[in-house]
Amino acid sequence: MKHLRALAMVGIPVALVTGLATTASGASNGSKPQSNPAAVSLAGTTTVVESAWVPVAPGQLQTAGYPCPAGLNPTGGGGAFAAFAGPLYGSYPNGKYWYVQVKNTSNAWQSFKVYVVCA
């Protein structure tokens, strides 16, 4: 089950899709791990990588992808806009890459980044 999470990073809107995180609360007393959709674990071998800024011409739809490092696979991802909040049309994995598709609804060149959560 996937959840869409809106995050704020230095005033930049980011949409991040993550899997359901599991926490081991009460592990010392033998209880089972519980699913917690509000928790996102970035411990262990989980790595977050980001692309360079991708330019988008005025009025254009742009798709960009970014890969996970060798040996890791995408478990989530999203996009960040530099100075505009154009529509995010898609955010999805395909193989080792996470893709983001945005539309620049302004009259000026804009840019965005792709973020990938890899495990």
C-alpha cells in the first residue's frame, strides 16, 4: 500500500511516495512489529539520491528519471520544484529509476529535481 506524503524542504514543496514503514515498538517484550503509516525509516541501507535540476520550457510537460546506486532498488521518490508549483502529473518507478513528470504552467523557464529513495 502506498501513501502520498507532502514534505517541506527549505520552502520547496516535495511529493514523496513511500512504502508502509514498520516499527518494532515493544521488541524487548516479544511483541510483533506494528505497521505505522506515519513513520518513514531511512536507517540501514536506505539511501536518498537526487538528480540535477531539470529545465522545463514554458507551457511544456517534462519527464525525468534518476537511478538508484548499484545494488539498490527504488522504494519511493518524488519531485521538488525550484521556484514554481506546477502540476505534478506522475511520480513512479520503472526498473532501477524513479520518474517524475511535471508541467510548467508559467511563462518562464522553470526547473525541478527527481528524488529517489533506494533500498
